[in-house]
Amino acid sequence: MVGRALVLPLFVVLCVSANRVDGGRLDKDIRQNTDAYAEVLDDDELVEYVNGNQQLWKAELHDRFSSIHEVSRKYMLGVKNVHLPSEALGRLSPTRFLNITVPDSFDAREWWPECESVGFVRDQSSCGSCWAFGAAEAITDRICIASKGTFKPTISSNEILSCCEICGDGCRGGYPIRAWDYWVKHGVVTGGEYGTNNTCLPYPFPSCRKHGNHSLPAQCSHAPFETPKCNRMCDRNYKEDYEADKHYGLISYGIHSDELSIRKELLTYGPIEVAFLVYMDFFHYKSGIYKHTAGAFAGGHAVKLIGWGEENGTPYWLIANSWGRDWGDKGFFKILRGSNECEIEGGAVAGVPRI
């Protein structure tokens, strides 16, 4: 079994040639093999079709997405390219070469119980900021893990979203690897959920969760929020200075696209940001191991990978989404592992914190 902390100099030389993947942009009309009828289904009919035509996972109509227009749903998907861009292919993690035993199942929440952030689910609200969330969440976890639970800052998705000019278009999408690059070059301050005041730059948009019998908040049914202005000053209720609150990465990199390399990286350093293609059936995921079954292509989405395992002989990845705890399996989902389902294994990125 691998130890909980491996020697950092492994990253002094980041090699290496990769299993290259095409970096196709997501403005293409990408389709998987579903019949024409299933491809155009939505909401109730889509849920019924999914549950009647496969047994790997269960769909359930979700209030958050059934009450808003299809176009508004797509605004939640903020990844411009689910594959590793060319700038990441020359700096891939060498953890694939580690001679370590990789267990059949793994859950980062159980492996690092001292790091509660691993199991915390955030809510990106009505903004295509998933690319910033996936980075901020995994960075938060990796800092805690690298410090053996002695240092637990919550990294600000708001700063990455609003201040990273090379990352993309803010609430209208970005590139995951560039969020990690920003962390290395500029550092990122702390930032909690909307309405909190114990961090430097908390998230500026309210949760889109439904409260009791009340309807969804009005902002959740409209076009996305505009990208917030970059604010290089901490919240007035927070006592730390902006520059003093910065946390930096030592190095950022892509991860080889084979599942063993991804598992070794996760086991060694902690949660990873991954991106995948989303189809309309995914919005109504409830439980089980997701495999695209029906519904049109919607866009690219970034999330935090925290584990893997098998269920009734079917391998899966365990992932934290950023759509709040009301979605899916208390905010989490499983997706088919080992077959690059929806390109989930082709664009994994991560980095090492400077402690």
C-alpha cells in the first residue's frame, strides 16, 4: 500500500510524451450512438426512457433542471475543451511510473478523514464556473492532504473565475488546466460559500437549491450571471490582507489518460479535476453508475474526482459535482470507469501545492 505522502522531488522533472487526444472544441455538434428518437427526449419522457432501457443507473426528474429552459441548463456547463490542450501535453504527471499497489476501490473521504473538504459539495449557481470550482475544490483538498491535515484553507473559486484572464470567459466557460496554472503563477486567496464572511473572497452568487415547497430562486431560471469583476481586496469582514492570504501551487500538469495513471495520481496526491461531455440525461441522474443513454449533447463540464470502485462487477469513478447536495446522490455521482465514458478520462488535471 502506498504511503500517504510520497517524496515531492518526483515532480522535479515533468516529462513526458503522452497518449495524445484530439483537442476538439465543444462548439461542434458531438453525438454518441443513440437512436434519433431517444436523442430528442427531455424531462419526463427522457427519465422514463432511461429507466426503461438500462439498469446501470436511475434517473429522476430534478426540480432545478426541469423548471428551466434547455438553453439555461447548458449555461451550467462551462468547459470549453474536455481534452487536454496542447500546453498540457508536454507536462504530464509522472505518477504513472510509481511502483505502488493500487487498491480495487478507493474513497478519498475515507483515506484522508482529517480533510473534511474532500466530501464537501459546493454550488456554482447559475454560472458556467464549473472549471473554476473543480480546480478550487481539488486544490483545497490537496493543500490539506499535503499538510497532513494541519492546514485547511478553503480556496476561492471566485478569484479564479473573476481574475484569471487567460482561463476563458468566466461564467461563460473556461479551461481547467489554466485555472491550475493561475494558482501556480499568481496564487489564490481563500473563499467560502455565498453569504459567508470568514474568508477573503467568498462566492458572489446564491445557491440554486430549492427550499421546501417554494420555487427555485428566480436567478436559477434565467441566463447566467455575468462574470463578477476581479476584486483584489478581501471582504471587509475578513481580517487578513489580500496578498497575505494568497496560497500558491508549486507545479500544475495534465494526467495520462489511462485509468491506472489517474488512479495512481489520486491515491498519491488527492482529488483531481476532470472534465467530460454532458448529455441531457445526466441532468436527471439520481443514483447508480452513469452511462450516457439518451438525450442530446449539452456541453462540457468539470468536476472533482475523489475515488473509484466496482458495483455488481461494473467499474466506476466516484465524483463530486458542483450543483449542490440536492442533486444526484447527495451531490455526488458515479460514472463508468475504464472506457473513457463521455471522455471522462481524457482531460484530467492537477497540481502540487507549495506548503
